[in-house]
Amino acid sequence: MAWIASPGFTAEEHHTVTPAEEVTFQPGPPTLPEGAQIAVLLGHPAEEGAFVIRLKFPAGFEVPPHHHSKEEHLTVLSGRFGMSTGETFDKTGITPLSPGGFVRIPAGHPHFAWAEEDTVVQINGMGPFDIIYVDEADDPRIN
């Protein structure tokens, strides 16, 4: 991540430039099923304030029904990403989004997701960002 300096401004007041080749993915957070990878581009999703993350999912990856305490803004960057609302995982009739597709999920709104092929999405939001599974048995932190 590169900070672009402007005279008279602090580091927090500068804009940030992150070339694509500097986006580094690491194993996903423990809140997601195994196989997810994460790259944090801005802020920290577990802390107060704005954050931007990218998540990389392998083909066939699924996130069981869940919700968040805060609104989620998701953009598909590559692959095919399916997302729908409800407390039951049912892909029937849902057309996955292609690159450029966008989803806004309000706080507390149950939804589920899947990747039809290797997929990268970007999530912009306000932290702390959480994931609360509809069925506690789906939470990988307790399994």
C-alpha cells in the first residue's frame, strides 16, 4: 500500500494507492468456512471505522445463511457469485452475478452466498463487521 504525500497533511489525510500486484491474500477469517482467503485494503473489519476487504472463494464455496450487525456492500470483481436472502440455503431460480455486479444487504437481513467458479468479491463497510449464522451449527468457529 502506498501513501501519496501532500504537503501539510497527515498520513490519515492522504489518499491510498494499492496496485493490483500488491494485493496479498491470506487465509480467510475464522468466521468463514475453510477455503476463503482475505485481503484487507483499508482499515480493519473487526475495528470501528470504514474498511475495504477482498474475499477470494474457490469454485463451489458456500456461506450458509447468516446476517451482519451492519450493512454490507459487495461488488463482484471476478468469477460468478450467487447471493440471495432468506434463512434457508436455496439457490433455486437465482442467477449468480458476474463481474461488476453489486449487492447491498441491510443490517440484520439474513442471506446466503456461493461461488460457482473461482471468485473474488470486494466488501466495503463500517466496522466492526461480524457474521451471525442463522443456525449456530453452521458457524465454523464452533465446529
